[in-house]
Amino acid sequence: MSVGTVSNVLNRPDLVAPDTRRRVLDTIDDLGFVRNESARQLRAGRSRTIGLVVLDVSNPFFTDIAHGVETAATANGSVIMLCNSGQAVEREARYLDVLEEQRVQGVLITPVGTDYSRLDVLVKRGTPVVLVDRGTELPNLCSVAVDDVLGGFVAASHLLERGHQRIAFAGGPLALRQVQDRHLGAVKALTDAGQKASDLQIFETTSLTLEAGRRAGEQILDVPEARRPTAVFCANDLMALGVLQAVVSHGLRVPGDVAIVGYDDIDYAAAASVPLSSVRQPRELIGRTATELLLDEIREGTSHQHRRVIFKPELAIRASSDRRRSSRGRARVARRTRPAD
Amino acid sequence: MSVGTVSNVLNRPDLVAPDTRRRVLDTIDDLGFVRNESARQLRAGRSRTIGLVVLDVSNPFFTDIAHGVETAATANGSVIMLCNSGQAVEREARYLDVLEEQRVQGVLITPVGTDYSRLDVLVKRGTPVVLVDRGTELPNLCSVAVDDVLGGFVAASHLLERGHQRIAFAGGPLALRQVQDRHLGAVKALTDAGQKASDLQIFETTSLTLEAGRRAGEQILDVPEARRPTAVFCANDLMALGVLQAVVSHGLRVPGDVAIVGYDDIDYAAAASVPLSSVRQPRELIGRTATELLLDEIREGTSHQHRRVIFKPELAIRASSDRRRSSRGRARVARRTRPAD
DNA sequence: CCACTTTGTTGAAACGTACCAACAATGTTC
DNA sequence: GAACATTGTTGGTACGTTTCAACAAAGTGG
């Protein structure tokens, strides 16, 4: 029995006679033979894995994206390797090294910074890359994103429309493109409404977590009442949940004293102590689409035309912001007012 | 320049003269050489990756564990490959195949079923396996778990102590060992308190998600008021959040009409519309410990002694269950009663 | 100046697979 | 029944590393 035949049984079973095939398969079972993927890859020159690098696995937004990616990848017989950069440039770099050493088929990534040179190198050396949740200035990458400027605009417009004058923006680091864009959109909403850009008070954080949200909430509450924002637009839902916790734990009311709007519309947003208004992104769809773009690129090779897909976000209005604010000064919350359900 | 020298520069730089080293490194930079991990693995016989197979990446409980695993793995220079079985036996099997083909250093897994034969085979063929969040009957595996029977006992005891007579258990599938154990613990609490085991009404679900929780909540509310449970112990926090949503959306009060206790104490539990009582598990610690056991096993080889680590859970009491129930019949919730903050 | 150690470099073998040209066996056609 | 096509099987080579014995060059001690 030659190794060539065994290889054929495994990879091109139609080439081998039925009973030989049987015999080989039985023996494989007997011996507990497991194909060595390393050798296979070495010979074939490429693997069956796709790298997915996200900013934060603890954020449901990204796990939902991962879900979409997995669906599309599995349908193609590929396996995904989920990497968590944790918004740290060095960790991201390390994972990219590992992925390149593994000769992955391609990489799906939400990059930490705006320095795309490492990705550029990756592409030049032949590993296709698709940006996720990030539009790109670079012409040599496919990308799937949501219009974050529009998202920020919609959120802030909604708050303005509800009569809020002093609006805060909480999130960070501002170096993160998503944060930047959402902020930009909010500023635009303000200026369009005749306010100054500087009227948007910024509470910058170092990350976008529940904990960071709580701290930002504390800071906001530290502002003297006369100047304290009556509404907060948070760069994502984890932040918003944190702010909500801080506000509630200080005995203030949402949206009575402080209205809150989040971003992503993760499942927990609707389940929060006060159901959270949020800018919805098609998370699974983003993941699926990105994967399909990547698979296309892998198949098409050099003839591939890069594409940018941009989805439109939608505002889900819930209790945390759904009340009209009285127009003059700080509204006193009457004690008899029923809390929003 | 021989390949051997290059290999030495990369792996045992002290063996090679400083200026040769320089020259090699410069050339590597010039040429954009990237080490081929497949070839390296093929030659070395094993990889630097550790497989982590979890039941549900969307569940923060598991991403927190993943976090702990990553910390410990990175410290060791290993890379983790995060796989999501989604509580499906076939997907789990497929991932195990892939991991074995990749010749991973070892596997950390929360298995879907109770059939350990596949894992047994893996171990026999030389891939160390450590069970996560699951004790084991098998003597040939390390494991890190939390005493789920105790957890269930503590949760149910707390509800009994608060005066609840009709308690429900929501979660599933019961085939999941974690669910089984938590249920068992709850039953024990009831019988210890002189009730019958059958007094614990079971609402079995097919998975442990928010959505499943909502449906379970609906079912519970469908029970005629006279027999409706006044308290629900949920197999995990996602379920509990779902039940909470269902109850609140029907205009009932938590804990007034229905008290709720969850399990895991994920970050969102405390942030829920009614802060959720929950059985806390040391999630990151579980991940770290499991990884360390695995790394030990990898290092020690055949001389390795398997260990079982079992952590004790703790009950975090919050608003969702923290009220004494009046002793006779269904307590009427006075309208003037303030909602819990 | 020879024998010996130390230091640095090299070439070859091996890992387990995929692929291909070559071959053997069988069937088909005139 | 000879020439040819078809089908099934087989060695051999290449993939890019690591490892190791062997070797060359330089330094050291007597």
C-alpha cells in the first residue's frame, strides 16, 4: 500500500477503486490515523484557516460579528481563528505575525490604530485582508463598515429633537476611528442645529468597557448641576450601560435627569435597567459580508476588484432617551412622576 | 549562507557570531522573510497553539474565561484558538478534528455532552485535555470546575429563606451537566427544607440564551396565577435576563410578583433593569487555572498527575430576589409600594 | 610548532503530505 | 489478437524548517 494511494483516498477518492478505498479507510480507523495539517499546509502552500482580529471579545458586538464570520467560513470549509487585540497595538501586531506565520488564507480585522502599514505589508506578501467595521482610505483593501458619522448624527439629532441643550459625548480613545466618526457625526448634528461644536462636552475614556462607562458617568455627575449635561451620547453600548449604572446609583433618573443613547444595539441594551436607546448595526451581516468579500478575494486572486460595503445604521429609540425635555433650564423631576417602564 | 545558520539566528542566536547575526537579520528584513510555521511544526512535531472550545462565545461567562486563558497562554508564548461549539455535538466534533489535525499542544474544553469517548481518544493519541467548568468522572483528565450542586443549593435556599413556596427552575437542556447539577442542588435545598422534589417546577429550554429565557418567562407567566411560581432560579444569567424581560414586559414586578436568581454573575447581571441576584463564579480564575494545569501537563508529559480543581461559588444578592415574601398565599403587591432601586 | 579546545558555520537528513509521471492491469475496438 | 484507451496504483520529489554530526578557523597551552 503506497502513501500516494492513501493521499488519493483522502483528497480525490474518485480516483481510487471502491474496495481499495474501503480497505484504506478501515485501516485509517484501526490505526487512529490523523492527517497532519502542518505537512498538508506545507505542501499545499496555504492553510484552511482565516484569522479574525477583533478589538474586544468581551463586547457582544464583536462576538455577534464573529458569529456571522463563522457561519460564512464554515460554509466554505474554512476554520476561523479568533484573536483578541484588546485595543492594544502590540497585541494586534503579535497576532498578525502569528497569522502570517501560519499562512492563513486571509485576515479579517478591526484594526486598533490608523496606521495601516502593517496590513499593507501583509497584503503585499499575498495575504488578503478585509477591514471590518472600518472604512478605509486605502485602495488596496476590501472593507465592510457602517456609516458611523451618520450614526453619530442620528443619535445626536434625536437628543436635540427631544429638547436637550447640553449634550455630552462619552467614549474613547478618540484615536479609534469608530469613536472619531461617531463624535464627528454628533458635532455635525449640533452645528446643523445652530449650536457651536464646542457645546458638545467630551468625556474621553481609554477604552470602551462597562467599567470605563461607569467612570465617565461619575465624571459627568461631578459637573455642577447648572452646567451638567442633560443627555449623554455614548460611543458604544457597554459605555452607555456603565453611564446608566452610575447615574442610577446616584439616585438620578434616566431619562428624567440624564438621557442616554448608546451605540451597537447589543442584546443587553434592550434588557438594561432602563431600556437603552441605541444606534443599531447589522452585526451578523457585517461578519458574513466581510467573510464573503474575503473568500471572493481568495478565489479571484490578482484579478480581484476591491470593494467597500457601507451599511446604514438605524436608531432604536427606547426609554433611556424617549421623553421630551422641558425647554427652559433643568427640568425638575416631580416626585410623583412614574418611572418609565 | 546556509539555511542552518539562518535557523540558528532565529532559534539559538547565541550560537552565531554577532555580525553574522546582524547580516542575517538585515537580509530577513530586506526580503520580508516570514517563517513558515507549518514547516516548523512539521519538523518539531507540535505547534504553539492551544485549542479552547466553549459552548457559546456570545455568553460573557465564556469570554471572561477566554480572557483568563489568553492571559496564561500568552505568558507561556502560546496562542489560543477559540472555537465555538454552540452546544452542538457535531460542531464540537468538527473542531476537535481540526485541532487534532493541527497538532495543537493541548485542548481546553467545556464539552457539550457527557460522552467523553472522543476526548478519551484525543488523550490516548497524546493531546492533553483539560475540562473547563466541568468536573469529571474520568480519571485521565485534569479539570477545573465550580461546585454547581452547591451553587444550585445556595440559590434555592436563598429563595426559600425569603419565604418563597413555589419555585421554578428554568434552563436546559438538562443533558448539560452544568444544568443538571444546578437543578440537583436546587432540589436538594427543597427537600432539605421539607418540600417534595416535585415541588420544583421545571421549565426546560433547548439552550441557555436571552431568547430562550424570554420564552421560558412567557411559559411561566402562562401558568394560572394560583399555581404560578413566585420565584425562578435560572440556569444562567442570560436566561435570567430573558425571564426578567418577559416578566417586566407583562407589567409584573420583580421581585414583588416574581423573584429571580441567575447564575454566573456576568457583568450585565448587576446592570439589568432590576439588578440580578446571581451565583458568582470566578470566571477569569477558572480560565487561568485550567490553562496552567494544561501547561503543566504538557511540560510534565507522562509523569503528570491529573488534578481536579473545584471552586466554591458565592451568591451575590441583589434587588431581583431581595425581599421577604409574605407567608400566606400570593402576596398582593400594594400599589403604593416603591419599586426597588 | 604541534596538539588540543573553542567558536562558528555547514551540509544532509528528516518530518508527513500532495502531486505527477510512470507503470500495470484490465477492458475495448477493429 | 494486436493496438489502443481506461482505470487503478506506485514510487519519487518537493515543500521549509530543525537538528546534528562534521568540519573549518581561530585561539590556547606546553
